[in-house]
Amino acid sequence: MIPNKILLHKLGLRIEEVRKEKALTQLQLGEAIGKPIKYIKRLEDGNFDVPAVDLIALSKALGMTFSELMNFEI
């Protein structure tokens, strides 16, 4: 079983990677999903469990499906 810390870290890296590919700042991504920049920073750092509803909002804001967002190596 994969520890949550590793999974959250990889997820954060994935979100940061896609955000940068889309040329979005953390502030812009936060505004797109109705969250403060601090939330995006913590998310990209892998510091907390992300609610599924936020992952869905993130995927939409990043112009991809939930499956595409979650497509990363563990």
C-alpha cells in the first residue's frame, strides 16, 4: 500500500506541472476554483488531503478530465 504522504506529494507535483503547462499562476488557479492562493500552495506542496469535489473543480479549471489530472506515476 502506498503511504498517503507519497500520493499527496505526487498529486501536488502533477497539479503544479499542469498549471505551469497552462501558463496559470497559483492565484489564477485559486480564483478559478474559488480558493485562496494559500490553498493552492498547500495543495501543490502535498500538505493535505484534497476533497474530491476540489479535484473535480481543479480538473475543469485546468481544462482536462478528472482522469487526465489523476494520470501520474506513483
